[in-house]
Amino acid sequence: MNGVGAHEVVVETPRHEETLVTLPLKNVKNILLAYRDRIIDLRRDPRLRHVLVFKNHGVAAGASLEHSHSQIIALPIVPKRVTEEIEGAKTYFHYKDRCVFCDIIRQELQQKHRIITENRFFVSIAPFASRFPFETWILPKTHSPDFEHMEVSQYEHAAQILSETLNRMNRVLTDPPYNYVIHTSSSPEIDADHYHWHIEIMPKLTKVAGFEWGTGFYINPTPPEEAAEYMREAK
């Protein structure tokens, strides 16, 4: 295929010393709205099949610039990991006639063991069988396949829970390096029933070494229930 795509940098603040954790809520909301606007615009190009939004914070997480920023990359193919996640969700839907992410949310809200925080529209959890210590997912409570087509008011609630979750993580782990990735559907009209967009936040507390590369299995020394409890207690 031809080497085609787009790579954009979102400069999150004009002040060098600020980070996403210290930004006012309205600034975090504006960042999410910038993601939305750029995804919508990039999807207009028929050559581009998937838009990936991610943030690297800290050298250990791959950040090559100190200034607070995130990135948007549009690709001419749907990445392998995205395809696997979407196909897995589709298989579950065909088996249960329900969205797997909606089932996860329903169970977590009922059990409360791995809930970190929540608001009217979103919930933040330490996922069952987390790959990494303090891995955290943020999910909309109402089923939605894509990040960019929420109601405008919901972006404020998304900004609130993202900011609160990162602040709790920052207090517990003392400004850890981390990555976050927005998982959104490549074809919302096709994936409308079975896929559910979400944000995955992964602090870089352990190293991925030979065993992980050789097997695809991850060793996590911190149970998600403990991670969630630590973060709930971080006021």
C-alpha cells in the first residue's frame, strides 16, 4: 500500500510547567473537544481507515518532548490490536446478544471492588486481569461505539473523570510516567451494537521483558482490587 496517513500533535497548554494533571477542567475539556474535531475531520479522507489518539507522559512512557502534549495518528489500515478487540467484542455479542463492555460496566458497578470513581456518564475502573499495575479504564456508562459523536455536554463529564483519575494516580504513584490511548471504533455504523469506546491508562511501573514478548502474557504484581482501593483513598 502507499505510505499515506496523518500525524498531528496536540499542544495541551501554552505553559511549559503545566501538565494534564494540573490543568483546569475547562482546559481538559477543550483538549477532548480538539480530539473530537480532528477525528471527525480526518475521517473525511477515504484513504484513512483508523484514527488513533494517544498520550505519552514521561521519558519512560516514550515522551520525547517535555512540554505537555498528545498525538493523533491516522492510518490507512485498521491496526491488528484494534481488529482483535473489535472482533472479540463482535464474537461476544453474537454469543450473548449484549455488548461485552456494557456487561463489564454492569458487573463492576454492582460489585464495587474495582471501581475507582464515577460520575453521571462515566466510570473509571481497574480492569479485571489487568496487564499492568494500576492499569485503569474509563468507559461511558451508556453504550457508544465512537468517541467523536457524544453529546457536547458529555465531554465535560469525560474531562472531569479523566482529570480526577489522573490526579488520583498522580497522588498514589507520585507523578508516574504513563500512556493513555482512546479506543474508538474504525466503523461506528458497523460496530454500533457490539463495540464500546473507552480510554485505557497504563502507568509505566514494570518492564515488558522476554517472557512478555515471547508469550503475550503479562505479569502484574498488583491485583486490580488493591490498585482500585489505593486510588479510591487518594482524595
